[in-house]
Amino acid sequence: GAAVAHHSFSAEYDPDRPVKLTGKVTDMKWSNPHAWIYLDVTGADGKIANWALETGGANSLIRRGWRKEDLPAGTVLRVRLDSGLNLR
């Protein structure tokens, strides 16, 4: 038989601690089941941290109108991950 599994939201994210980030895109990996946006974010201490933001899969992004050329390296993004983990 087939097994169906997916990671638990609550096992990986704290829904009570929304995250806000501003940074520059360093890369975007178009893949399934999840695509990834990599973002250099400068912290309050001046140090740069590279964040990996998980999105829907490439097929899902394409169906929503995204294209590979939409986020070239250097694009500045402001991201808010809210309690429903919606990337905005």
C-alpha cells in the first residue's frame, strides 16, 4: 500500500511567534514538493544570516502565476510569516 505523510506545522513552526524579515534574495530553488527562497537578512547586530523560506512546490507556484524570473538574486523582499504561516 501507499503511505502518505507530511511534516507537521506545529513540529516545525511556532504559530505564536510571527516572523518579519527584510533582505535580498540570494537564490530560489524551483523544486517539488517545496520550492525555496534564500534571503540574506541583516540582523540588529549587523551580521548577515541567510534564511531559507519554504514555499509551495514549483507546480503550485506556476499555477498561481509565478515565473522563475520573478525573483532574481538581489531582489529586496519584505516577508511576514504569520500564525497561519502564510508567506506575504
